[in-house]
Amino acid sequence: MPESRIDYLPLSMLNQLEYCPRRFWLMCVCGEMEVNAPVLEGTYQHQRVHTGGTTREGDTLVHRRVYLWSDRLRVAGFADVVEEREGVLIPVEYKHGRMGRWLNDHIQLCAQALCLEERTGRPVERGAIFYWKSRRRLWVEITPDLRARTEAAVARAFALLEDGKIPPPTEQWARCRDCSLEPVCLPREVQYLLSLEVEGR
């Protein structure tokens, strides 16, 4: 798939890429999406968040389903919530489970912050991820390191698309266990066939 065929990368695809490049490819390029019980439950949990509009909660304006984009990074998509308090903007991302061992949610949140900064001219110094399973917010500082990692993820995504080849399966099987696309990806089967090619069998 040539890079020119995608003008702006969906923000949510950065999350998929950071979790697993092959999952990113299957969703972004092939359009694969398996709806299992956790995915369906997450969809229902997001229904209120995904209803757009602005409400006031005390001294905070709560903007829901905010469309964001960055012309510099060529990414675009929706933030679940952007809270505005005394001129300070805080993106809030809602996630189905608990925080995992990887930073894919942080990368997606940081990309939203970078888009907000470009659109408003205001600095965004932190955001939050609300995990439904734990029913609590995880505050995330938008540090220089996280910004650099997020921009590197964007560059990596476009490089993969330009290369036009599906990445091999991950060898971190714990990721596969929690992935709804495991039945489509078939990581163990593909790894086995690749090992046969290496052995010349």
C-alpha cells in the first residue's frame, strides 16, 4: 500500500501500532475487525462518551467526541473527551480494561495532545486515561520523551505503509492472548511456516 493512498493516519491506529505492528496492518490496511465480548462491552461503555457536545460540570467544560487533527504529523481522529478548566485543556481517553504492560494507550493520548496544541496554540501538559475495569483515572504527563516516542510511532506507521509488506507476527505471545484479531492473524501458524522457509523445507 503506497504511502500516498493515506493522507491522514487515524489516531486510533497509533494505539494498534504500538501494541503490535501486525495488528496495525490488519486493521489499517486490511480493514479487519473482530467483535468479541470485550470489544462489544467496550463499545457499550463508550456510548455516552461518543455522543458529541459540551456540558459544564462545576468549573469544568466537558467537550465530548472532539475531532482533532495535525497537519504537521498527518494524523486525525476523535478524542473521547477534552476537559477545559481555566483555559487548561486536558484530553481524556476511555479504555475498556485495565492498564496493560505497554504504552499504546499513552501514545494515542499524547497524539491527541499534540493535535490539541496545534489546533489551539495552547500547551497541553497532561492528559488522563480512564480504565473501566479499575474505575479510575491514570494521569499521564505529556513529557518530551513521550512526545518523541509518539512522533516516532507516526513516522514508523507511514514507513510501514510505504513499504507495503505486512509485518511478521510478534514473538511476545502475551500480546496475542489478549488480541481479538488472533484468529485472523494466526501468529503461531505463520511463525511455523516462516521457520520452514528458513530451514528450506
